[in-house]
Amino acid sequence: MRTDGLSINLATVRQQWNLVEAVEACARHGIKAVDPWRDQVAAVGLDVAVRAIKDNGMQVSGYCRGGMFPAADAAGRQAAIDDNKRAIDEAAALGAQCLVLVVGGLPAGSRDIGAARRMVADGLAAVLPHARASKMPLAIEPLHPMYAGDRACVNTLKQALDLAETLGDDVGVAIDTYHVWWDPELEAQIARAGRARRIFGYHICDWLVPTKDLLLDRGMMGDGVIDFQRVRGWIEQAGYTGLTEVEIFSAANWWTKPGDEVLRTVIERYNATL
Amino acid sequence: MRTDGLSINLATVRQQWNLVEAVEACARHGIKAVDPWRDQVAAVGLDVAVRAIKDNGMQVSGYCRGGMFPAADAAGRQAAIDDNKRAIDEAAALGAQCLVLVVGGLPAGSRDIGAARRMVADGLAAVLPHARASKMPLAIEPLHPMYAGDRACVNTLKQALDLAETLGDDVGVAIDTYHVWWDPELEAQIARAGRARRIFGYHICDWLVPTKDLLLDRGMMGDGVIDFQRVRGWIEQAGYTGLTEVEIFSAANWWTKPGDEVLRTVIERYNATL
């Protein structure tokens, strides 16, 4: 079965393996790209992570994650900006194709989502010069509206693209089917993103019915209700030729299974969506 | 404290009282409007429900609910249309100001949300003549995108208004803060709905952080992150002068408390949002 074009977001096997073990497992399965998380890199050390990725000939489809810009006070917002600059440096060291941004939700105690959105725009503008100097594209990931309060107040592809356009080049989007599949404007906005050459990442993950947990009950492709072939068609039509990254948070199911079984299943289902 | 303009969606006290008890309790608390659910009406019988509402001088801000149009086959879709006509008749008997529509999600086994959306439009068109003959306005309630798979494939106010416009007069929207608070286009779409005189209902319910259950962990106003005064301002600016309906599904919290305590709290929080 094909593994070309496939990338594994290492959150998918975060309970089974550390970063080095996960990278080696991907290599064993013929997978040639990964997207690691910052805590996974920190757990083994950046140098060890870089070496594991280089030694195994892995591409890095993205680095998870920057963002989390809103904060209750200016010091908190500056700390977020500084932390994003460090994330950019790590992403560059890893050779990542982009830094994935989960922009953040409402600051504690706030009910002002408009203000949070302005903090996101300001934070992005503040880190963009460093990203450009580091030649690190920033990929805004619109998250499902159910995360608007606590994780990301950018909740549609249209909103992410509007934001990217105000910032200029080197800012694009990571499109994750889990977050955007429901959007009545999805086809039109994917086409728009393609015309603007702003699709920096494409992630796949299924929406289960029922979904039993807001964060950790995401589905393997084919187990839910998303029409991957249709969305893939729109993505290809939009001119995206990059990697397809599988990212599944699944506390009660996939995180409990042997990592090799998860990777085998990912490869099977990836082929079924092609 | 004020109770004028306040309506209680009877799902809010569905575990405490049957319809007659709930209506009498609302009257005791000085509340002059309710929105009953079909199963609550069926449990006591339509005639008994009508009498309880009339005897207590209640307005009926809406009737929950019609919709659920998509089905795997034509017979299922026709059954849904027939059932919606019965719902319209019941709503008319109750003197409801509108029939609230939760339009339905994907039919079992389907991954085609576009097809489901077309079934919704077709179903609405099929019941509209009966609604008009019964002088019963139809209020499409856009549901939060996390229900797109199983409950409602109309997920934004814009989408609901686009649909209403294709159908013509007598079709509008029920705007529930819980479902739409996250939408970056909310202010603009409320204004649009007002210009088109299509706001048939305004429901309030808070979004809790964290939300522990996708269906039954909704919050009392003030306990979550929604800025009710801001949204109320937009609603008033849009010219809406109708009732404000409190609708809270809360299995682990409010449904476990004495109904009188729930109603007292609703009245306090309603006043705080004015």
C-alpha cells in the first residue's frame, strides 16, 4: 500500500512512544514524514529530536504548535509572543515545513471573543518578522467552534484566510477535516485558499457519531461521517500537492492500542481515502 | 425582579416536572411564557396541555420541535414531512408563536452532508404550504457545528437565513446564543435577520468552559463565557421585540436541582443580562 504523501502527526501515537520511538516506527512502516509536538520534542531534547528525524530521512510536515496568543494582561501576551519565537526556532531546527498555530481562546475571566480575536491578530503580527527571518511559514489552524472558548477563537477557514490576508505573505492555513468538515462554505474557502497559495497543511481525522468527548474522541478515517474523497478532491483542485497528515486524539480507542497496529490502520485508511 | 419578556423552554425543567406542573410553577414565579416540547405535550395529552397553558395565561414563544427531515429513503423523508405537519397542528392548537425546527443531521450510513442539506430544503418546502395555511411561522434553529452529524446540518445563522430566503415569507430563524456565540459573522447576520424580519425566536443559554458533554452540559447565563449583553444589544438593534427564551439542558447540574430553585435562578440571571 502507498505511504507516499502520508505524514503522521505524532500526537496520534503519543501514548505509545516517545518521539524517537515514534519516528523509528514510522520509518519501519515506510512512512516518510511526521509532525511532532513541542512537548514530545522537549521530552527527548531538541538535538535528539533533530537527529532522529534526519537519521530516519523524515520530512516534517509541520510543527505543533505555536499560537495561544490571548492573555489577560500585556505581560501574558508578551510571554506568548516570546514563546512563539522559540517555537519558530525549534521548527526551523527540525526543518518543519510550517509552524502550526492553535491561536488560543478567551483569556481567563473574559467573555470578549472579539478582543481575543484582536489579540490573536496582534500576536501574529508581532511574531511574523521573526518567522520571516527564519523562513518559517505560519499555518493558522481554524479549530472547530466547540473550542472557541478555551483553545482557538479562529473557527472557520474563511476567518483564518481573512486573518492571513491582513498579515500578508508567509501566513497561511492548516486545514484539518475534523475542524472544518461541517462548514457550508468549505468548498468555496478551500478554493480561495488554493488561489491565494495559502494551504500550508492538510490534516485528516474523522468525526465520530456519537462523539463522546470534546477533545479526545476523534476518529480514524472511515469510522465517522466525513467524506474524505470529496474534501481531498477540493484540496487537489485547489492545487495543493503537499503532505497529508493524520492527526487523531483518541484516549479511549487508538491511544490504547499498540502503536504498530495504529500505524498499519492509518496506512490502510489513508489508501482508502485516496 | 422583572419577568416580562421572559419565556421558559420547558426542557429546562423537564426532569423536575411534567408540562402541567411546569406551567403552574412558571405562573407561580410570575413567568408568562413557555416553550413546550412535543414529548412533554404527548405525556399529558394535547388537550390538557392547551388547557394548562390557557388557564395560566401563558404565551407560547415557540413549540419544540419540528425538523429532522433527512432520511435514508423516500419513505423516511415522507414520514418526516407528515410528522412535521402534525407538529404544525399541535403548535397551532397551543397558540405557539412559531414551530422551532431542528433540521436533522446525516441519515444513517451517509457521509453526504450536502445531500442532507438538500433534503432539509426539500422537506421545508414540502411542509411550508401547511404551515402557511395554519398561520404557523417556521423558525429554523441553526445548531452548533458539533451537531452537524446527528442533529442539524444547518450550523450557522448565515446558512439558516440563506435557506429561509430561498423559501420566502413565513420562514425565519430561532437564534440560540449557545449555538451561535462563537460565529465571527454573528453581529452581521443578526442585523441581516432583523432587516429581513426573520428573527422568530431568541434563546439564551451559556457555553461552559470546560463543556463536559456535547448535549447535556449547557450553562445558566453567567456561568460560562457568552457576553449576553452584547448579543442582546445586537438583537435589539435588529428590531427584535419578542420574548427571550431560556433553554438549558443540564443533566449533571440544573436538572438535579429543585425546579423552583432553577426558576428563581433563571429570573435572577435573566435580569442580570438585561
